[in-house]
Amino acid sequence: MLDGINYWDELRDSPSQMEICFAIFANVLELDEHGEPINEKYAERRAATYLYRYCTGNLPPGEADLEPWERNLY
């Protein structure tokens, strides 16, 4: 999803955006009863969706917009 997008330059100049990416990943990630992740790739995809939108101004094709709870910082 992020091929061809130079997101590192964007994040380097705005560390709060990196914090939001981490928050999205952590908020979306689900763990089983043993503490093992069960949807790690989905959580990664949601964080990548945020980066894509931040860098391009558009949602990636076929991706749903982020819900407010996904971006909450605790």
C-alpha cells in the first residue's frame, strides 16, 4: 500500500504522526487468551491506511476511513 510513498521524510519532520500510527496499531491489535496477536496484519494495514492518507490526502483504494477510536491516544 505504501510503495512509492516516501513516508519516512514526512514522519521524520512530524514525530506526532508516528505516535498516531503506533496508537492505531495498538488500538486495533487484538490478542488471544495467551497474549498472542490474532490480527497483526490488519492492525498494520490500518496504520498504513493512516500513513497513506497523511502523505497523499486520500484514502487508499478500497480502504475504509479510520474510526475515531482507532486514533485515540491513551
